[in-house]
Amino acid sequence: MSNMSISGWVALGIFVLAGCVFEVLWMWGFERLDKRMTRSQKAVVGGVLVSVALVALSYGLFQFYHR
């Protein structure tokens, strides 16, 4: 097991869980969102999803290289 602290594991788990929840909601609700949202709203939602994924990835890489 690595030297990552408990809070690091919890934070990483929260980021991964949030990314999975957003992805599932995005896939299930895409048809509804597609009909109701404007193009700019879709871009904002997509940007949020990408941001969550990038934060989780960067945090994971930070923990990997700084242990």
C-alpha cells in the first residue's frame, strides 16, 4: 500500500465517485438535456464534466509522484 494519507484516499474516492455519478446522469439524461438545453448550456455542462475529470486526474498524478 502506498503512503497516501487517509484524507488523500477519501478525496480521491470522492472525485472518482463524483465523476462516475456525473457520467451516469449525463448518459441517462442526455435525451432530455438535448431537447431542453441550449448549445451554450451544453458546453457549460460538458466543461464541468471535463473539469471534474481533470481535477481527479491531476490529484491522482500528484499523489502518485509525491509519495
